[in-house]
Amino acid sequence: MNLREARALLADRGFGPGDSSTRTFPDGSPYKVEIPSCEGPRVMTAVLEEAKSRGITIDRVSQGSGVMMLTDGEIEEMLSLGASAGVEVCLFLGPRGAWDIGGQAKVSAAVGGVARGNDQVAASLCDAFRAVELGVRSLLVGDIGVLELLGALKIEGELPADLVLKTSVLMPLPNAPTARLYERLGATSLNVSTDLPVPVLAEIRSVTTVPIDMYIEVPDDQGGHVRFYDVPEIVRVAAPVYLKMGLRNAPNIYPVGAHLAGTAEALGRERVRRAELILRLLAEQDEA
């Protein structure tokens, strides 16, 4: 089989070129803004204050240190802040390969989010059920097996039907077949790989129905790209899409705590400022 024949085979299975997307979020918006690394109520408060001062809307905050690094009171405070501001609160699940005693994750970020062995899978499920019991309705998943289990538990009624299962950037998502697989396993928000060109994003959108979320500015440990001027085209082909603001030249703060509180809050405020910059570009395009 040559390359032309292989492309034809993919097209026959629904994996052809993408185009402009006509999909939107339920409220009709083609894009929303996500602020990642919102590591607890203090950081979330700083993020919301900064957003209010700049007159911009934040739709989702996500946290990377994990459910196990938050007290019940901290989770409940974040949910209260989210309810008051109309912001989705998404919390990361469980232990992960990058924190474990194994060596592979020390040399390959591609396995940094995995759950190593059944005990870590069980720990991820414990985090999920604890979070849900406290009122969380959005979870960030870094392991494909955990994703499949959570998707099945939703179908079986063990977890809420409206529970958001958002894949982590630590789960590689570089192509349309992988995107369709993740959605089939239960993902309701797809965090695509950080370095995908616009045509590949269009291919992914052409075979998926759930929102895409992607870094517009990418943390250094995930590539460090700054893609502000790509945003109008990203929205055009990938809608509905969460525009997620990481930061270059910023420390990895996971797991966060009081010893990093000032740094985490400053990073959160700067991510909001970055969001203001990309929203200006989108507004400029609308006026053109």
C-alpha cells in the first residue's frame, strides 16, 4: 500500500481533511476561556479578581495538583467561587507516573500522567468519587484506562451523567483517530497535543462532537509555543474550543502548597492577562 492508497483508506473510514466548524457551545459561543493551574481557592480568587478588573469572562478553571492535594473545605470553597462566578471547576485525578517511584516518567513526559498499576487506578477512582460527593462535576483525567472506567461508571449510573471528563495534555492526542477513540471511551472535553497545526485540528474536529481544549500559550515542559496569532484560525476550524492560557518561562508548581502560594497566585493573574491579549485579537478580527 502506498501513501495515496493509505490516505484513501483513512478517508473511507471517515478520517479525511477538515474544514470550518459550524459547531458551538450550547450558548452559541464558538470559544470559551480556560485558566489552568488554578491550584486552590486562593489562586482561584486571584484569577477571578484579575478577570473582573480586566472585564473579561473566565469560563473554566482547571487544577493540576490533584484532588488528593486539596482538603474538603478547599474543594467546597472552589465550588462556591465557581457557582458565584459561573465558572466550571475541573480537578485533576489521582497519583501519577511523574510522582511515582518508577523511572520512565523521569525521562519521558508522555507517561507523566499515567496510573501505574491497579492501586493507582483505584486511587484515581477514590479521588473521582470523593470529588463528586463534594459536588465536583468536572474531572481532569491523565490515564486512558481510568478514562474508560469513568466513562463506563457514568453509563452504569455510578457517576453523574453530567460529569465532565476532560483529558489531560499528558494523554497524547495528536490525530483524529485518537480523538475519536477518547470520545468513545467517555471523554467530554479533548485536550489536544500542543503542537498541532491548524489543518490537523480541523481533522480532529471533523470526527468529534465534544469541545476541544488547547493551550494557546504552552508551558515549557509541553513545548513552550506562543500561538496568539493562530487563535482566529483555531476558533474557525476547532469550535467549540476552550482557549487555554499556559505560560512560558514559568516554574512547574505541582503539587502546590503554602510554600508556593505567592508564585501560584502571580501565575494565575498573568494567565488572565494573557487571555485578555488573545481576546483582543479575536475582537479585532470580528471588526475587520
